[in-house]
Amino acid sequence: MIHDLSNEEKGGYKYWLTGTGFGLWMERNRRTLKAFLKVDNLGPTQGVSWPQTVYVGTVPVDE
């Protein structure tokens, strides 16, 4: 997943956790990678409202 983001300075990547209703959205802006948790209606999200995106944190990108 991170390897796909290393080719360009800006971009994003979605990684869905199949059958859970949750996924990750990774957004790269030069040397930082922002992580978001996404919720949709394609799994047992146990009452979590959707669609919803929650910012989780920022990670430095060291290649």
C-alpha cells in the first residue's frame, strides 16, 4: 500500500477491510502520510453512522 504512494509526491490510496464496513484512506502530501478511517454501509458497523471519515493521524514518509 505505501509502495504505491512512494512514486508520486501527492496522491491517495483506499484500502477496504472486506466485509467489515470499515476501510483506510491514506493521503500523501510530499513527506507526510495522513491516515483516515472510513465507514460505509457494506458491513456490520454496529450502529456507527455512515458515510463517515475520521482523521486518525499523520505519519512521516521516510524512503
